[in-house]
Amino acid sequence: MSNKKVLSALVRNHPGVLQRVSGLFYRRGYNIETISACATENPKFTRMTMVVVTNDELEMSQIIRQLSKIQDIRRIAILDERKAIYSELMMVKFKCQPKHRTEFLNLTFRNHMNVVYIGDSTAIVTVSGSPEDLDAILEKFAAYPIVEQTRTGLSAMEASDRPFVEMDDAEFIN
Amino acid sequence: MKLNGSDIICEVLLEQGVDTVFGYPGGAVLNIYDALYKYSDRITHILTAHEQGASHAADGYARSTGKTGVVIATSGPGATNLVTGIATAMMDSIPMVAITGNVGTPALGKDSFQEVDITGITMPITKHNFIVRDVEVLAPILRKAFRIARSGRPGPVLVDVPKDVTAKFAEFVSEQPKDKVAYEADDSSIAKAVRLINNAKCPMIYAGGGVISANASQQLLALAEKADMPVSCSLMGLGGFPSDHRLYCGLIGMHGGYGSAMATDNCDLMLVVGARFSDRVAGDAKAFAKNAKIIQIDIDAAEFDKNVLVDLTIRGGADDVLAKLAKEVDKADHAEWVEQIAKWSDEIHCTQDDGDNATPEAIFAQLNQLMRPEDIVCTDVGQHQMWTAQMYHFQQPRTFVSSGGLGTMGYGLGASIGSQVGNPDKRVVLITGDGSFHMNLNELTTLASYDLPIVVLVMNNRVLGMVRQWQKLFYDRRFSHTDPCRKTDFVKLAEAFGVTGMRITKRDEIEETLKAAFAKNGPVVIDCQISKDINALPMIPPGAGADKIITEMN
């Protein structure tokens, strides 16, 4: 992930907040690879994880500073690669003829994947892991053509005892 | 006490110290206008000809008074007509609250009559915006809107209120506005800055709009005088430093003076205050002040290292930081350096004579005689704007009202309305061009309705002068669509609106005409007929440095 940085942001759970964030990336021409938003333990807040592609430290600090100006963003930080856990969920529909099914299922088992659907000539599997892990798994399945694939984008958390931010909702309205 | 949404809006406006709003009624804001009728003894509403005019008026009111401008418009086209005005305020960091009506909440998202997603539309051009779906949160949202508009780096905030919310009732308890959050600059960066300033041999200050918005002119003057640092102002900074001061070296940037440009190239320390190195100032960002250590003071951290890399940043309000610096720096004497800059300034003159005919230079010479230091000059955008910046002698902050960042042609007339309404005791002059004036001259009707004694000087060269100047310089004189062959008679036009019309064609008519216009004490339009071949000079071409300065054309 050399030219990529993972940003984690805690934002107010308003409609439109994803648009504010993605709009800023769009109009300032920053390169974003994935963005995911989801509920947190506190319904008033949403956690966003963004993978930003840049080699330029200055651009990176501009991105953080510009994002910090969005009123709905309560806290934003670049996750320290050495101290963070990254994961995303991948779902793939592979072409798999019945005669290869056993071999296919063995491969999914060895890679800790869940087989969630088996059709006449396809199978859907899910697996989670770091983006690199998932890319490596796909290579192992080179013999099985991909019919469809979807990934959730990265979710990340700092591997430490303290929370990323105390959720203080004193300022919260709307 | 239980109040409906519209009364709550008026109560919060009063709570926030708002006594003047600009706007235009319509279906979705009927309830709000009904409340304004009731509150008309405490809230003055200025009705414009078009919502765009109202948005520029609120902006001009804010720039000239330092208060937050408020504009009200109806849903759909009323709201979209505010867009240019909001974007103008955003680019120049002007505190403004725009209140728009919308269709009732059950009709939202159904493509109802006069429905538009104005929060979606204005997301990139507001500091923040809200749609209020519940009357219970209306008051807190409006208070927050004012707080966001004023705090830190100011800017416009839009609050969209569906019609049913303006009619529903909620409990209202008045609250006093919270004090501004002060940004305390940290002592260690102040100490570093003081060392750099004390060690500099050829220091200068590049002052921008942040000096005006933080009301820091006195602190700027104190620091400049104590450390004997010459000062250049960006367009947005004009008025932040007295132009007749020995340390003033003029406008900086594309249409700035040779003195400013050479000082920038040769200084060994540049203190940047509330300015953002826009491409109109730092044409060549890599070579800008290349021999200098740069200290940048700004309240917005996102301005640091955005366009030009600097050596030291100080986050804080210009008033606070400059006061601290002025207190800490050594008294210095840079007489030789100041003299050198004055010599550079004198090296280049761009006088453009036209025989007996009136010229911008002759008009500004008279205007400088007749205007008092506290009087206000508004402009539109183009050559006349640059002439104003170059030739008018600004003495005080908040006396120059002009669209800098967005460069909004058609801004000036609305802005002059807001300036005059906010400053009834000051003289307000609008300098405009025939191109800009044609865009929004509908607001002449507002001057007549409220008998606003604004004097409008139309620098009428019958062409779209600034674009034409670029066509001369960079497009081999192919004058594509910059000579519109218009037949407008501005004197008759003014009269048709119920405004006095006058005309200046010859140099010797300038003084008496201006005096007669000011004596009218009512709205006047003066058609100032000038040659289309007078340019905005000097000019440094985009992306170039002081060595490429253009001093004559044609």
C-alpha cells in the first residue's frame, strides 16, 4: 500500500454527509480508491474509511486539512499502517462446471472462504481480508473464470486499547 | 412561548443582532414574509429586483459593515438565483446566511412545483448548509448557521426551510449568541516569527482579505511601522493599509505595481497575512518571493502549503497574531530598502492619455479629491475594477467592496445597495463597466424605490474591455464577441428607472459632473464615455514574473 493512505473519519450521521466528502474529493481532483461508510456503536455517528491514492505528502496533508473543514466531520486521521487492521469483504461468482466442483470446494476451504450459493455452473463465495490477501486469493482461482465480483471497500481500525475518538455529542443537532 | 417557524426565524434573526435583510418573496416563503410584516418595526427588509441582486446586496452589506449579511429567497428559481451570490461570498470568505423556502416536506423529492434540491446544489459553494425538516430544530440550526458563518474563516451558510416547517409551532426560548471562539496562536511560532523579522534586512508584508475580515488594520499598521516593513495589499486586502503611507507599495499581483513586484522578487522576508497566494498574485507559484523566507499567518490551516510552500506558518486570527508580533518585534529602520521600492515604483508609469477626452485616470484623480476616507467604493469585474484598485486612494478597511476570487460580473450594483443600506451616512460610489452593468442593471429600480444616493460611474468603452485586452495580448487581436455593438443610452436608461442620468465625455466635464451628482443626494448614473483602447496596465501575464511586466499596449 505504498502510494495509498487509509483515512478514517468519524462523521455526524446526517443524510448527505457522504456527498459532502465525495464531492470534496471530486472537485479538488483528489484520487480516491474506495470509500465506505457504515453505522457505529453510536447511532449519531458514521464511520468512514477512505483509501486515497497519492505519493505526495503535501497533497495528503491538504486532503486532511480540507476534509477537516467539513462541518460534519468530527475527527479524521491517517491510520498508521503498522498499527492498523484492515479488512474488506469480497463476494465472487465463479464459473465452475460440476465436474470441477470438488476441486473448487477444496480450494475455497483451504482459503477460509464461505460458499454461499452453488448453481448449475456457478458458485458464489465470500471472503474477507486485507486487499492484498484478497488479490492473492483471486490469483489462486485463475482457473475459474469470474462471472461477477464485488468488494465492499476497506474497513479499518487502529490496533490499540484507546478508541479512535470519544463520541461526544454535546454539539449535536439535527 | 409557542411560535410558528416563521416567527422563530424572525426571533433568531433579532437574537443574532440582525436588523436588515435582503430578499424577494414567493410561494414557499409566504409565511416568512407574513412574519416579516409583523416584525417590520424591528427588521428592515430590502426588496430587490432579482434574487441575485439580493444575494450581492447581503454580501456588500457584510463586507462594508462587518456584520453577517442575510438574504431570503423562495424555493426553486428563487433559490437558484442566489447561487452566484453565494459562490461570490464563499470565494471571498464573506459571512452570509441565506434562508430559502422549499416545498412542504411531504412534497419534497416529488419534482413538485418550484422544487429544487438547493442544499445539493450549494454544497460546494457554502461553508455548510442545512435543510430543516422539523420545526423543533429550526432555532438551533439557525443559530448554528450564524455561528458557522462568522467563526474561523467566515463564509456563507444556507438554511433551506420547507413551507410546512415555517407554519408549524414549536416552543421557543431566546438565547444569547455565543462568543466567537478565539484561536490563540502558539507562542513558539510567534517567537520564531519575531526572530525572522528582527533578522531581516529587506522584509515586506503581503496583506490580504484576512486583515479586513479580522478587523486587524490597526495591528497591521502598528507592526509595519515598528518593524519598518513595506506593505503590499492583494485586491481583497485593499483598504487594510492606508495608501498614502510611506510604507505602502501598492497592489500586488497581475495588475499590481512594479514596486510591489520587485519588492516581492527581492525581499529576504515576506510576512503573509490572511492571503492565499492566488494565481492572480503568485502567477508563478514556484518563483514567488524566491529569495525570501516566508511566514504565513492564516486562520484556516488548509491555506498553508496549498499554493506556495512557506517556511513558517502561524495559525490564528490576523488581529491577535499581528498584535503579538507588533509587541514583540524590535523597532527597526529599513529606510534604504523602503527607498529602493519607491524608486522601483517610480520607474514605471502607465499613463494613457486621450487628448481632451475623459480617461479613467482623470476620473479617479477627481474622485480621490471628492471622496472622504470613510466613503465606500464598490466595483464590478473587469478593467474598471483594476483601474479602481490601482488608482483609487483607499484609506480605511471595509471601504472597497469588490468580487475578488470569483470575479463576478454583475456583482457591483447589488453590492452597492447593501453597502449603502448598511452605511446610510457614508457616500457609496459604484465603479462599473458597460459589460458588467448590463448584466444586472435591473437593480437600478431598487435604487429608485429606496432613494439610495448611490452614484454609479459606468466606464463605458462599448466593449468587453478586459477580455478584449487579453485578445489583444494573447489572441493576435481576434476580437471574438467582445464588441457587442450595443446602442444603450445610459442616461435615458437611468431616467426610465426614475434615476438621474448624467454623462461625461470630455476631461473638463469630470469635476463639475461628479460634484453635481454628489449634490443630488439621490441615485445617479453617470455614463463616462472612454476610449476602448485604454487598457488595465501594468500587467504581468499569467504564470510570469516581474521581468515580464507589460507597461504599454496597442
